[in-house]
Amino acid sequence: MLNLIKINHAFHRMAETILRLRWVSILLFFLITGLCVTGMKHIRFDTSWDNWFLENDPMKIADDEFKSIFGNNEYVAVLVEVDDVFTPEVLTAIRQLGAELKARVPFSDDVLSITDCEFTEGNDVGLSISDLVPDPVPQSPEELDVIRAKALSRDLFVNRIVSDDSRQTWILLRMKTYPEKWRNAENVGPDIAAGEVASRIITQEKYKILNPRGAGLPHLAFDKTAFFKKETARNMRLSIIATVIVLALAIRTVTGVVLPMLMAFSAFVITFGIQGYLGTKIDPSMILVPVYLGLAVAIGYAIHLFGFFNRHFAETGNRKESVLFAVSECGWPVFFTALTTMGALLSFHFVPVRTIRWVGSTASALVAVTFVLTLFLVPSVLSFGKDRKPKARRAHHHTTGLLEVLSHRVLARPTTTAAVFMTLFLLCAAGISRFEVSFDIIKSFGLKIPYVAKIHHVANSKVGSLYSYDLTVTFPEAGDAKLPANLETFAELIREAEGYELTKRVTSLIPIIKDMNRSLHSGDDAFHTIPENRQMVAQLLLLYENAGGAEAEKWVDYDYQRLRMQIEMGDYNSAKAKRELESLKAHAQTLFPHATIGLAGSIAKFTFMQAIVSSGQLISFAIALGVVTLLMMLVFGSVKIGLIAMIPNIAPALAIGGLMGWGDIPLDMMTITIMPMLLGLAVDDTIHFINHCRLEFQRTGNYDTSIRRTFNTIGVAICMTSVIITANFSVYTTSVAKVYVHLGLLTGIGILTALAADLFVTPALLLWTKPFGKERQPLDAKAEKAPDVRAPGGAPVLTGCARETR
């Protein structure tokens, strides 16, 4: 069993060395921070889903293969809503908008719109392909009515390019494949760069007549990045203000407010500055978790150190001695806390998703940097200043008095405490059985976010869609894609996809072939079918190619060995989407047993990634629990203590899991990170409580006395850190983004649950199980009078804990 008194002496000696070299510590701090400020300029933000996948991920490999054959399947889209699409002014503006998008948007390929589309008709020599809308746009109502009639006569156009009531139309800018590692002058990736230019074009005054709304993944990536940069900065400002106010009320010194904030800010600069130099890609929507965890950890460590320093300084008036005392008392529990928190966060690496691993690595690095600053910078700064006359011993602070009363109540009624918490446990367990593991853009983000409201409107229009993914069928031999039997079976697969709940529409080669066949037979609807023999299919495709048709090559490869369909979605829920994607792929494999079936597209990748993250995070949380429990057992030298210590750390996960189930909050990629994060935060107070209780037991030999002293010694600090962290996260509930509201609400409840477990459950368990050994006489017969225990050289290192009980 560890001798905590000797460990405290060791940290006392370390503190003496730190104070001798305090100028070295301060100069190194400014040097490293200054260098890392420069590194932050090189931080790269990237919202591409490719950034989430490891290089050897099967979905990424399949997607890369798809792009090598069919190119980029991303697009910028514009929903146009007017009283009548078929007017000269509207059609002219649509053509101008399409041309400007193609000319100015980086990596643009071609435009598909009512003014830029193929219209196939039969003639004496076969097929002719022309623009549906001539250039220049006709001015007479009669000519425009003819164009309207042509458009609304074709399935290829109705509620795809133009709505059946002629009030909506869809402009599609297809994109070329993005170059690897491309960045523009502002250091952003190709999708965001394309989305930014498209957004500027769409919102110009000259296109106001179209009432345009941008869509498509590049446009969404730009809107998402812009929103979260602004919203994260807003939340950070509010968080800092809330933290400063609570720190000021709690510590009531300028140093006590400034130093923790300086520590947190410096840890951010150092950690992200190094990542800037390393060229690490960061998703702005995920930066929130490590940043606010780092802020909470910095505040927690500082409060514990300041608590011991301020108490000892008030009693002795000796600044240097008070710094040494604070480090000796807090050094070991803070070190152990940092170690277990890092262990919990590094469990993120068991999730095979790059961005989730980044969250774990970054949060662990922030904890490590914060610990180093706590151990070296804070004592160095606190050591400056004059000594002062000791203050007369005051009666207990009102909070300490309340905690003393609470300790009596808890120790007097341990059975009642256990019964209450068991009831709450069962209620939370029932809630956990109800929650849904999925990402739903409405439930997770909410319609109060402008870009979410916009894409939701687009998705509910007649011609627009929310997302899309692709399915490919690769046949054994070249030319198999021309076989009528394969085409008919592919059409059957399309009908299967069209029947899914999330599907808006499906685009493929099949409607093009049917339209050509009908056009070749003078528009007779009886021939709106796939030809019955291979030669006829081949003839249609040859006539189409000779007429200048190019749209078909988007849906079949050059060797006619691969067929592609694009499934556009009108709504999205990752759990439903996963079921539909898996069902469609399985059905395709059944229909084409000898073919290779592939899924591609960012949404297909995201859907399966969400499942990987959810299951992986649950596994990583279990691993984190195991790692922390093992560390507890090893460090405390007792299996019993390790298990007792984990109960208040499991409680927050149970509480938020139950709340999510009863509150219909989905377990998505953001909320799933809260549980390991809470484990890292909750373990802080638990370690301090058990460590000090054990220390007091070594001094007094009595459980009841030890627990009461622990309440008096560190109870205020534990409550203060929990209140500050809760206040820090509570500001997120003011956000328009549900993802932030959920984070603030769940984290606050989780932290308060951990505090309640530490103050109610842990004392009862310690009293029942007696994990420190049998009760005995104090080490010193005068222990109840609380003598000073001095380190070598005569410096008092244990005075504060003892004096608290006088």
C-alpha cells in the first residue's frame, strides 16, 4: 500500500526545485507559447468526410475506386422557386447562373439545368439531341409554352429538373475529382473553396429573381464551417465570461481568476500550435470537445492548488511555504488524475475513425500540457509577492459548514443513500433501453441553424434533395451492361431503392435508354421500355453517341461493364440509412450473384462511419473504464478501492444515458463523446476524495473521522470545480444548435451526478467496506489535536488538512 505521507514529501522536494528554477520555467513558458502561436496560423480546417477515414478503410478504398471510373459524385445545387419557370427573365437568369457557376467555381465540370440539358427526339436518320431551351431564350409565350409542354412530357424532367407545376427547378453543377492535398490561399480544402465561391455567386443581387437556395455537399461544407466557426467562438466567449464570474466569486483574487484562464489558453495554444506545425487536419465541428475539456481540466487543477495555497497563506502569511504546502498536498492527486484522464481519453484510439482519434489525442495532449503548467507555472507565479501577517483563524466558511452537516447526514443514513441511488439507477437503466443510436440532422442540429433550415426546405421541395449516395454493379465481362436481361434486373433494383422511406428519387442509365427508345419510335409511350435484344440496345447507344449525347456516360463506364445508380434522399437518419444501404446492397447481390456490388459517396461513408463510431465509442468507453479501474487498483494498491472509486465515475454515464432515452436525444457522433469525456472529468474529484480520505485514515485510523475531515478539507474544492464546469458548459444551452444544447445539458447533469455520487455514495461505501484496513489508534496520540507533520527541513506539509478539523 502506498504511503501518501512519503509521496507528499517527495512532491514537496520537487516544489522546492521548481521554485529555485522559477525564472527558467517562466522563460520556457513564454518561449514555447510564442513559437506555438505561430504554429496556430498553419491549422487546417477540413469538413470532408474523407478526413474521418483511415487510409486502409474499405469504404474509402471503394469510394476511391468509384471516383477513378465515374469521377466525383459531389455537386453544387441550386433550388429555384418562382411563380413560373417558363418566362424569358427566369430562363435567362438560370442560364446565366449556370454559366457563371461553371466558369468561376473551382473544379466545376458541367451544368445540368432546364436551360442546359439534353432533349432527345427522333428524326429520319435516328435520333437528334438538342437544348430544350434555345439560345437566346425565346420571348413569345407560344414558344415558351412549347418548351413547357416538351419538358413536362418527359419523365427525365418532371420533378427532377422542373416541378410538375412549373414553379420550381433544379440547377446542378457537377464537380471534377478534387486533387490530393489541394489548398487555396486561405488554406481551405477544395470542397469548402468550391462551396464558398458558389455561395457568393448564388447570393448576388442579379439572381434575386430566382429566389435561389444553395445545396449540395460543397455548399453545405462551406455553410457548416462558417456557422460552427462563428458559433464556437460565441460559445467560447460566453464560456470564458461564465468561468471568470464563477472563479471571481469562488476564489476572490485576481490571480485566482487570471492564472487558471492563462493556463487553459496557453494549453490550447501549445497543443494546437504543434498540430499546426504538423499539418493536422481539424474538423471545426469536433474541436469543441477537446477545447472545453481542456478548459474544465485547467480550472479543476487550479482550484485544488489555490484552495490549499490560500488556506495555508491566510494561516501562516508565508508565501513560499504556502506554495510548497499546496504542491505537496495536491501534486500526487493531480498527477494521478491527469494520468487516469489521459488513459480514459486515449481509449478513443480504439475507434477506427481518424477524427475521433484526433479528439482523443488532442484532449489527452491538453490534459498533459495543463498538468505540466499546473506543476511548474502556477507555483512559480504564486511564489512572487510579499509575505503578510497571518489572519486570525475564522470560523468555517458557510459552504464548509454545510458540508460538515452533510457529512454527518451521509454517515448517519448510508442505507437511505443507497436506496435513493438504486432507484435512480433503475430509472436511468430504463431510459437507456429507449435511446436511439443514430444521427438525425433535425434532432441533432435543429432547424434554428440557418443552413439546416435551408437544406431542410430544399429537401422538402419537389425537385430538390438532401443527400445522395451511389451504388455500382460491376459485371464479370465487358459489354454485360448492354444485355437487356441485366438492364431489366437493374431496373428491378431501382424499383427496390425507390420504395425505401428515405429515397427521393433514383437516377441511372435506365430512364435514358427508355427515353431514347420512345423517341426512336415517334414518341409512342408503348416503347418507353428497355429493348428486348442486345443489338437494339447497342444501336440505341450508338445513335445516342453519334447525336452528341454525353449524359449516359455518367451512368455506365466506357467498357459497358459497370452500371451506376444515384439515390437521392429527401430525409436522413443514419440508423435508417444504414439499414436501407445494407438492404439495397444485399438485394443487388441477390439479383446479380456473379457481379461485384459497391456503395460510394460521402453519405454512404458517413452512414457506415456513424455506426463504426457509435459501436467503437461504446467499446472505447468500456476499455476506458477498465483502464481507469486498473490504474486505481494499481496506484491505491487495492482491488476493493479501485472498484469503489469507479462507482461514482459510472454514475454520470448512467444519468446521461437515461436522460437521452427519456428525452429522445439521439446517440450520435457528438453525444457519444460525452461519456468518455465525463469519465475523464469525474475521476478528478473521486481521486481527490479517496486520496485525502486515505491520507486522513493513515493519520487518524478512524473511518468516520477521516471522511468528516475529507469533507472539510477538499469538499469546497470539489463542489467549486463541479459548479464552475457546469456553469462553463451551461452556456451552450443558449446556442441555436441542438448539438451544443445537448452537450451543455448532458455534461452539466453528468458532472453534478458525479459530484452527488462522490459526496453521497463514496462515503457510504468507504464506511461499509472499510477498504483501508481495520480501524486503529492514531499514529500520534495527539492526532485529534492535529499536530503538524513536517517534511525534512522543517517545512510543514500536512498542516492544512489537520487544522481544518480544529
